[in-house]
Amino acid sequence: MPALVEGDDLGMYVVKLRGAGQGVKALVAEVVAGELARAAGLSVPEIVLVDLDRGIADSEPDPELADPLEKSAGLNVGLDYLPGSITFDPVADPAPDAATASRIVLFDAFVTNVDRTPRNPNLLSWHRRLWLIDHGASLYFHHGWGPEDPLEGVRDPFAEVRQHVLLKWASALGDAAAHLAAALGDEVLARVVQELPAAWLTDPGWVDETAHRDAYLRWLRARREAMPVFLEEAERARAVLV
């Protein structure tokens, strides 16, 4: 349940609420996947932290909206609103170039993003570029995660790639893998994980915030090393498709 909010910087943001849907883990996925996509050279709206005052819920007469707003008091995620942008239509819009399509497909396999399908592409066309939005469904392993298996799902081939909206144009997956591996070095992964607010890392399964943060970093590093696994799956899926 996103909300369009004007910030105190007078900017307009699409705010993802911690009190809705999958809760704070969806916000973690939004920040991690969004900032890693940006580091990989993909277009992502600016991501900011939005501190929602509890009083906002008091002014909302609809209880279906007031309840998640009340639960979302504190830090949430905002994405810069792109005025005039339209949802990418794989039938009507111009086809993306092979490099862009391949990098998006393989990146989504890296972060296990199940939510980039023809039914719900989560891509915007704006100023003749494709912009990636809505990464809350990424990193789905962390919904059942714990210190007893910190690398759960890290070698998942990501069979869901066969449903990717851009797969048919992704004819340069090998080049995309080389680019992704180079762009997402250890320093980049560490920087993005470090940006996560401590208030979001309170899962009681982990000893403390530091252990929780380190677990995300280790998972991302291991997932990068497992790239041949999901690259092969993406290439197999595309061969069947085309």
C-alpha cells in the first residue's frame, strides 16, 4: 500500500509503508535491491528514508488506511515520484536493447525478484529509459531466514526467471553476468548493507543488529559467487522461449 507523500524537502515520494504487506523486510529488500541495481548502472528512482509522524494516521478517516499508517510511524522508504512516467508495456512500447534487458533480467535473478512479469512488470518508461521500481518482493529468502542457515537459498537457480517480462530481449546474458560481477564488488555490497537503518534489523533470531547486517552481506557475497547457477537457468529459459 504505497502512499504519495510530500516531504519536508518539498519533493514528492511514493512511500512504501512498514505497516503494510510484508512489513519491514519488504523495506529492507526495497533498499538493498534498489541501491544495488543503481550500482549496477540500472535506472532506479532516488530512494530516501521517510519519517512518518503518527499524527498522519489521526487525520485519515478511512480505517483501512489509518491502520497501516499508524503502524508505519517511524522510518519508511520513499521513491522519488517520476511525473509523467507510464508503466512499461511489453506489447506496445519499443523493445529495450539487448544489453539493458539482459542486465535487468540477470539482476532480478541475483536478488530473486519474482515481481517483474508481463502481468506486473514494475518498470516505468520515463524520458526514453526504463526505470526499475518496487523491489519489495526481492530477497524472499529472508522471510524464513535464521542464523541456523544463513546462506539459505543462495544457490537457487531462480526458475521464476522464465516469467520475466524482458527475457525474450535478453540475448546478452553472458555479458550481463560479467558486468554484474564487476559492478557489485565487496565494497559496494558492504556500503549498501550498511545503509540499512538499525531500526529495521531487530529480528529476534539474530544476536544483534551487527550479526543481522553481517548475515545480509555474507548472503549477497555468496549469491554473487553463485552467478553461474542462475545465469545458466536464465539462458536455458530464454532458449525455450525464443
